[in-house]
Amino acid sequence: MICVSIAESSFEKCLAAVRREPFSEIRLDQAFFSPEQITELFSSGNRIIATCRPGNHDDTMRKEMLIHAVESGASYVDIELEAPSEYRNEIIKVARKHNCQVIISFHDYLDTPAMSRLEKNLDLCYCAGADIAKIACMVNDREALLRLFQLYYHKGRKVVVGMGLFGPLSRIAALSLGSEFTFASLVGGKQTAPGQLTRQAMEQILAVLGINIELKQPQ
């Protein structure tokens, strides 16, 4: 239930990590992989999330890479809630054909919204076609952290994580609160979000707490 987020620009390093990790996320936005390389990465047989955040590639390129990843064997595809509906629906259509789970994600890199806004965004993720809703917010104080935790009272499969100072605590607590999985970095210095612990550190802490980290089977 720990997903290792991989942001490697080197194809060889990314492939080695994907083959080694039973569950990982490939951040395609952090690299420039060819279609052939994407095929090799996502056909490894391990469970992989295909993610391509806005920034380094235009929407056409992002859509093409995500669709190719799904067709090559991605287990999950992550699409931003704010993405244009045409872009989102085209990827979802391909995902349904290939038995690929759809993650619709909302991110707030500055703060944690009020509870009513968090609940609305959670509902919007499901309305947009999410099998799993992902909420990730910058957590600047304990009250914000508690707001995130309250989302676990709502029905539906979800991943709720915090970023920033309280990020590690939210990620450690996530599994026992009902999160589908939680994210960790491959090694120190390779975090894809502020507040992300390494997989090794996460496993050690969870072992001490007696929290089961076995991966859930897709529904």
C-alpha cells in the first residue's frame, strides 16, 4: 500500500526502479520518454500509476502519453480535476477499455481549503469519473490536518495526503484511516511533493506502529 513516486528523467534509472518496486507511480511530466520507452515501462507487470502533471508538456502531448501508458499496461491513470472535460473523458474512455483504474486528483499547493470546499472537491472527483479520488493539500497547521482526516468519513475510495510540515504525519496515518494507498519517494532528495518520506523510512515507521502495508486488490 506504499506507492513509490518516481520522477527520473533517465529512462534506464526509471526502468530499473519500476522493475524493482511492486507499486510505483511514474511522473511522465518529469521526463521525455519515447512511445517505445513508455511501452517498456508500463508493460513490466508491476502495478504502476501513470501521471503527467501540467507544466513541461502541452495537453496534447500529456494526453497522448497517458493514453499510451494505459494501453501499455498501466494499472492506474491519474488525471487532474481541473483538466478540460474533453481531455479527461478521452483518457477515461481508454482506461475503461483496458481495465485501468481512474484516479481524479485535486491539489492545493498553498493551503488546505475549508471543509465545505474539500467535500465539494471530493464529490467533484467522483462525478468526473474517479474510481479513486485523490486530495492533496498543503497543511500549514493542525486544524488543516484534521480537516483532511475528516474526509475519511465520506464514502468512496480515496487517497488523502498532506504536503508541507504536517505532510509526513498525514501520509503515515493515511493507511490506518482508510486510504487506498500512500505515497513515498524512492530515496532522499527524490521527493515529488513536499512532506514525502522515503519508502524505507515509511516502512520502518509503519512497522513500529504495527500498521499493515499489504497492497489492496483493485475493486
